[in-house]
Amino acid sequence: MSIQICGAPCCWGVDDVKNPYLPPWQRVLEEAGQAGYSAIELGPYGYLPIDVDAVTAELQKNGLSIVAGTIFDDLLNEENYENLLRQTDDICSLIVKLPRLTVHKGQHFPTPYMTIMDWGHDERDYAAGHADRAPRLSDEQWAQMMRHIRGICERANSYGVRPVIHPHAGGYIEFADEIDAVVRDIPYELAGLCLDTGHLYYSGMDPVEWLKMYADRLDYVHFKDVNEQIYLEVLGEHIRFFEGCGKGAMCPIGTGTLDYPTIRQTLADIGYAGYITIEQERDPRNADTSLRDVKASVDYLKSVGYEI
């Protein structure tokens, strides 16, 4: 397999740029370099500055490149659509000017990617992981969200950035029926998939089965692990997704319930090549243990045959 492991700012608790407890972005890049990474995601819009010179300098200082930018926002509401396009322009205009990563043999599309995730709906946030009670969009609402996603993807493609749609617990693209509908409605020429092992498991799906099912659409992968005991406790509470992560629902890879040797074999069987990003959502007030946990995840994956 030709796979390279990367990092993401969410391992330092960086998911909401308005959170007052976020660590400085320079510290996150420094610790990502210390963990041995050669690449990291940009993180949510507004965390790293849209400043090519400043970001390039910090990346070079820490031996890093950017593997992907992120749209993590309300993809449904019409009032937010122009904001989404503005974010896409800002992010793409930055990441295409940053140090590039190697293209691995068999990789579907070169980096950088743009991960596209729906977020910002209380009615779904509190129903994360509960396919049976999470409200679904009407046909009209779904069509509107698909139109917005197609517009974001077309804009990203115009910069030479490959968009990948990321099903995310707590958003309107989370469960099996919604992932199938995205694949039906968004052609692969326009965007691929970024499947996340932890989100799939959290939302009632077997990561191995879903990696196989959509191998031909799989451009990018996220790795997480799930603390089964805390996960089951969180599912029994009326709680937002990231509040559950703050309690420790996500844990260092190799310490949770997901079977990463089998996932590795699955990726080999489907011929996946390219980049995989480790994520461990947490409360940023616990970021002092992020480097320790990232190193533990990296060391575990190396011990079962992955390369960094």
C-alpha cells in the first residue's frame, strides 16, 4: 500500500473557531511536526489565517504541507450560500499556493482536497448517532442542499482543488440513507467521498463494509477510534456531538473499539492509495494532552503496518 498518515487540528480541539479556548495555530503546527507528520489539514475556516506567506513560513518551519482545507458549515440554508462560496474562494486561493504533497501511485486525485461537511443544526446535533430519531430533510430541502454542494464543488474544482464530501455525525449527511443519496445526486466527476471510520461507527455503520462499498468513490479517508463505554453513555444522554467528544467518546487509535489491522487489510484489498488523516475530537481545554495522544495513535498505526 502507498498510504501516508496526516494530522488535523481537531486533535487539539479545534472545531469551532469561536471557542475561546483554542490553542494558537502556530502551536498546533509545531506539535504536528513534533509528532512526525509531514502534512496536516487546514482546519475550520478562520483558524489559520488566509495569508500565504505567514502560513508557508510556519509549515516550512515544521516540515509540513497542507493535505486539505475544510468547509464545515450550514450547507442547507439559502442565506448561507454566498458565505460558503466566499469561504471556498478564500481557502482554495490559499491552499493551492502552499507546499505540495507527493502523489502516490494509485491515488485517485492529487492533494490538496476540500472536505465538505454539513454542520449547524441543533435538531441533528442532539440526534447524532441516532438514525431512528434524527429528523430528515424534505425532498425540497435535500435538493437545495445538493445544489449548494454542487456549487461549492464547482468553485473548488475551478481552482484545481478536489472536493470530497464528508459524512459527519450531527449534520444532515450522516446516516446510510443520506450517504447513499449523496452518491446518487453528486456525480463522481464533481466530487469524491471522504469516509471517516469513527463517524461511520458512531452513526451505526461498519467502517469496513462502507470502505468496500464506496471504494470507487473514495478519494480521502479519516481515521478515528471510539471509546465504546463512553460512546454508549453519550448515546443515552441528550447531548451535542462535540459535548460527547469532550467527555472522551473519541480516543487515541488503538485504544478503542475499531479494528485497525482489519481496516488496513480492507484498504489494501480495495487498492486505496494516498492520504489518511488521524482525528480525535476533544475539548480544546484538554489540548495539553494532544501531542501525547497523537503520538500514541501514530505509534499504534506504525506497529500494525501503516506508514507515516
